[in-house]
Amino acid sequence: MKSPFFPKDSGLETERLLEAEAALFFREYKKHFVAGETKPPGIGKPFFLRSTHTDIGVLLIHGLMAAPEEVREWADFLHAKGLTVYAPRLSGHGTSSKDLSTRNYQDWLDSVDRGHAILKTCCKKILVAGFSTGAGLALQSVILKPSDFEACISVSAPLRFKRFSSRFAELLHGFNQFCKLAGFRKITKEFMENDADNPHINYLLCPVSAFVQVKKLMRNVGKSLPDIKIPSLVIQATRDPKVDPGSGPEIFRHIGSAKKRFSWIDYHQHGIVRGDITAYVFKEVESFLISCSLMNPAGQ
């Protein structure tokens, strides 16, 4: 169905960009496929849910070692409320952990930027939202390009990690780099086991290098939170076993926007954008977007 908000040619540009992203995914999927590790392509392929009810779009970003499928329930909720949604695939995801080990957080931001370009072809207003590392990328995107977004939603952003092993990621990564240069690759430990909330989506091995990249990203985010001036919602689980629950309040406290909101979700797992707990999360999201005039109270 043609959008009432944009000329006909914009639809052709949307399709061209969507096809380019799909083609990129399938090339990388084929190149990095690992039997027993790589998930079915439907898990990792980026997806687009078009709505003709409004001119508002949501750039919805998944987390580390995950894939667009991680935010599918969230996307379906937003789309049912009349919004257009695009869920990009972050570089190195939806393929294999070895592929991820070669990427950095700028690669992930590039993936987000291409998603924003897609939404710009069909939406006049765009908000950015993300879960976990995806939330960190959402915050960093606003910091770098403040005029591109109407609002930001951060769910479980990892400003600080809770697990003891995370403190030594940089040391281990440095050790691995030294050993590779010295020709002692056999004694490196380049991957750690991942206690996945969604093993049918997540990698079961986490590259140490990727963990280091997340920490670099979040250090940069933490320093620039006061620069965020657009409406912002921060959500955090009270008993998150992976991310220090104090991350949420700290992010909220330092965001510079005059219109910001914080919500606790009483839950014992990191993943709060899939399953029954989403009823509470999405209620907060809906209330926030209505308050920002970015969602119709009556949905469609």
C-alpha cells in the first residue's frame, strides 16, 4: 500500500535499501556459516514492518550475540500500534561468533545508520530504541546525531556489568593479542561461554573482543549522556544477573533531557523484551510514546 506521507518514488528507494541489506546478510551468512552454531536465516535477517497509519518510524536495535529476532515481539507490538518498524542486523550477528570476533562497535553503528537511512525514505519522524548493547547503540546514535531522532528508549543498557569475569575482558584480550603476535595462538582464550537467555537466537560463545567493544562503546556513552536532549525512556530489570541494575538509574540521572522517564521492571533475568514480562515493559513504552505524541492512545 502506498504511503500517504511520501511520493511514490520513495517506496522504490525503501525497497532498494531493504534489498541491499538482505543481500548483505545472505552473503555474510553463507560466508560465515558454521554447522551447529549458525541459526536459521530467519533469525538473523533484518526485518521491516511498514505502517501507513502514521509517518512515525522506530529503529529497533537488538543486543550483543543476538539477532533481529530478539526484538520481534517488541516490533510486533509497536507495529500493531500503528508505527513503522525496522530492525537492523548488527554487523557480525546472525552468522557466527567467529564473524562477530572480527567486528567493532563502529561496524555496529554503521549497521544502525543504514537502518536509519531506510526509515528516512518512508517516515518523517524516527525514534530509536534498543535492548542491552542495542540500547547502548541507540544512546550513542542520539549523541552522535541528535537531530536525527525524536526520542530514545534504552532497555537494559550495560553501563556496568555485574559479572566478575567482565572486569578482566581487556586484560584477556590484550593477552590474546600478544600471544597471536608471538605465535602462541594455541594458548589464547578468544571466546567465553555465553549463558544465553534465548539459545535459539543467541550465540553460545562470546568473543572476548566483542565484549571489549561493548565496554568501549559504553564508556563513550557514559561520558556524553548529558548531551542527550531529546525525550528519553530508560528501563531496567531490578534483578538483572548480567548488567548491574544500577546502570539504569545512572543513565537516567545523567541524560540531559528535560523530558525523561525511568522505569523499574521487577524481574530476575536480563532479557525483558521477550516472553510474558514484555507486558510490563511494553506498557511503559506505550505510556512514554503517548506522552511524547509519538503514539496514538487508541493505537491504530
